[in-house]
Amino acid sequence: AAAAAATAARNNAAQSPLGMTATSKETATDLKALAKPGTADVPWSDLGFEFRPTKSHLKMVWSEDTGAWGPPELVDDSPYINVHIGATALHYGQSCFEGLKAFAHEDDSVHIFRPDENAKRLQSSCERLMMPPVPHDVFIQACKDVVKDNIAYVPPYGSGGALYLRPLLFGSGPRIGLQPAGEYTLIVLVIPVGDYYKGGLASPCDALIIEDFDRAAPRGVGSVKVAGNYAADLLPNMLGKKRGYPIGLYLDALTQTNVEEFSTSNFVGIDNGAKKYVTPKSPSVLPSITNKSLMQIAAGEGYEVERRDIPVEEMERFDEVLAVGTAVVVTPIGSATRLQEDGEAVKVKYQFSEEVGTTTRNFYDIVRGIQSGEKEDKHGWNFKVE
């Protein structure tokens, strides 16, 4: 049923109004006439996760005059945008974004992983910040169009890389009083990327439990992908890295007793003895599409999936801990350390697998196999760019 629903969504997206506009007809190139994935001048073996210039980005504008999104435009003459000095994104943080990836398969076809879920999550962020949502099919077609135009920048099959899509929606119209803007701009930029944390699955990261900062308030905006959530993490993230911890783990803001979320990704604990996959259930946690996928995969592998509160002390029971998300995919966590009040001495250290765990490896191989076309896409998660 899931595969059938995904197929229907793909068919609807292919027939969406976005694909019928004059602008889109002029900008959406026939895929057969394009270069193959991996033909751009890019160091494919040393990508990392950083900005790189590509051929173009896609832009759309919503206006209160029309009450609708205008036609898409592929912009290839400049990576810069002009923004009004009174834009609500600048003054009041009215901005949200998404992250998703496109992968090359062995036959040089290109597929975007679960853009339908990103469309839903973006709509949720828009509703919370009082911004006009992007229609489901319009979002999917916009993603396809920008990937199509940048097909040479999709990392080649077998490289381990992906083309990262960053849809960004922000208030571009001027308002000085606190109120929604009269104009909004959607940008979809693309970047070829490798591992978010250097070494990726090959090397578990050591996490620092963050106790002097909170990621999000219980009834705040932690469950939506708004820009300010990440700005708030910059300082604790940098302080952690200076102490030798590449990733931070936040506790719940209300009680400081439950595990919530890593700096940029969801928390997953694996209890191999009880065969359990445990992840926090909290109104402050962003619902990760990768985590949602892994929960289905874990259930299919015979694991009991639990979404619930996770007391900090329960980490002692986990054999493996993962940081999961679009950017990191699956990053193994070797330990989680709680420091004394002086910020130096170790108070408690929760030790997990020092090497990549067998369950971590298995889940990672399954999700990456589906993304790369090496494993059967039973759930209809891949959307072909054509």
C-alpha cells in the first residue's frame, strides 16, 4: 500500500501545475540531453559536507497580491539574492528550510529520496511560522527540476556521495511591526556532498551531553525546521568541539533528565539483547525522515520500535547509539560524556561500541542500498528524476 501511494504521488507530481508553466517549460531540460551524473569538475573522492558552486538554483516567489506561488525560475547567473532591508526573515527569523538528497544509480538514473515527506514537513514549518505552504506536488516538481538542471553535479554511482538539496523558504517582504510578510521566497539550492562528520560510518563520534544550554522549549519550535533552532546551537556546538567532542547531545529543557536530540540529528539507542530500537518521543524533537525510514527498516528486521521518554541513565543499557538524519544519514556514537560543572573533568561517561556495531552497519547498508538502487525499494521511497 505504501509503495502504491508513493507511486501515485510520483505520478501526480509529474503532472503538477508547476511542470505546465511557461517558465518551467523553458528551464526544465530534457534529461536525455544532459550530462551524466558525476561529470562536473568536482573532487568526488574528497567532498565533505560544505558549500560548493553548482550550475543553478531554483527560485519561486509568493505574493499577497496574487495569494499564490509564481512560476519557478532556474537562476544560473549568480548565487546571490537581493533582500529588502525590512524583510521579516532578517528582523523576526521568519525562515525555515529542508534537507534531502538525490542519488545516482548504476544505470545513471537519478532518484530523490522521500521528497514527499520533506514536502509535508516544510508545510508544517510554514504553518507554525505563518508562511504560505508550498503545495505538495509543486515542491516535488521543483526538486526534480533543479536536480535535472544540475545533473552533472550528482556524485557518480559508487562514490558514496549524494546531491544535497536545501529548500529555503523565508519572508522576503518588508514588515517593521511584528506580523507576517506580504512576500515570501523559496530557494532550492543543490550541493554535492560526502559525509557530514569526517570518516562517516568508519569512525564512531564521541558526544558531549549539553547541560548549560537548551535546544528548544517544550512548547516552542523544536518540532519544526526553522532557522533559529540551528543558530541557537552554534555556541554550544563550538564549545563542545573545542573540548574534543564533534557532536552534542541535548537533554529535555523542562527537567534535564531525558535524552532529546543531537545537535543536528535524532537520537537512536539500540539494545541488541532485547532487540529494541529506541528513539525519543518529544514535542521538541524534529521528526527526522531518516529516523522514520530506519524505524520501518528496524521493524522489518525484527526489532521492537519504541518511541518514548529515554532517561539519561538508560543509555547504560544501549549497545549502540546512532545519530540519524538526512545530512548525517547514520553516524555511530562511541560514547556520551557528562562533564563536571567546571566543564573539564568527566562526571559520567556512557560507553557504546568502540567500533561500528553490527546493527548500525546493517541498518546503514539497508537504507544506503535503497538510496543507491542496490536494494529493492519496497516502500516506494525513491522518486526518479525524469
